Amino acid sequence: MANGTPTATLADYLRGNIDLETDTLRVALFNDSTAYTFDPAAHEFVSDVLDGGTTAQEFGGGSGTGYSRQDLANASVTANDTDTRADFDADDVTFAALNNATIQGAIVYKQVGGDDTTPGDDPIVQVYDDDQADAGDFPIPANGSDIQIQWGAEGIFSVDTV
């Protein structure tokens, strides 16, 4: 399992190119039909991960039905002075009526251009690669069931001081 943020995305945060509170952020799922390991140096854009062959297969593209990407709602960044970090969080995300595939992970990304037709310019915000064989954080959907991604107590991710 490898979770993380692409190094290019970290630079985009510092340059002000990604605003976690105002940009359109979405969540895509990928299944376990292709072996995938997150590479923070190489996986910068959605198309770098969901290429349908050499990296990850999007959930609905080959197996699984009832799937569509979901928007993140109520995204917020909060300074946590007690733990000397900043936390990024949003509402939990529900994918309705998924069936017939095993979810390996999820990608949170910034949608550029108003739709998902150009994944080569949609930067990845965070990757959660949690293979179901390890009984991880993503529940295996039963036929026609809803699944909900519940972000951790600290939110989607945190940035600590050095």
C-alpha cells in the first residue's frame, strides 16, 4: 500500500496553483484488475494513474457497474495549532449502487476545464492505494450497495511543521 501526494502537487500548493477550498475537487475509484503502486515522482495527473492498462483501471472501466466520479463537498483547510499542522478535510463521499468489482483505492484530484474529458491536465491531490486483499479502508461493495469513503479523524491529509 502506498498513499501520498505527488511531488509536483506539493510544488503547486506552494505556487498557489491549487486552492483546496475553492477549486473543483473530485474523487475517482480504481479497481484491483491491474497491479498499481503509487509513484509520487511520476504520478502527477489523473491520466498518469488511470490509463486503463499499465497503471490502474478506473472502477467502471472494465469491471464494476453503477459508478461515477464524485465531487468533494465542503472542503476546508484548518490550522491546528495544538498539533502544529494544517488539516485538509471535506465531507465523506458516497458512491451509490456499486457492484461487481473490488476497489483498490481512490484518487482525489483537481478538475480542470469543467469536466473530466482531459485527465492529462487534472492534477492529483492525494492517492489512497489500499488493496482489498489486505482488508483495508475501502469496503468491498456487495451487488448494488452503496459505499462511503470516510476520511480519517484528521481529514483527507495533514501537513506538519518541520
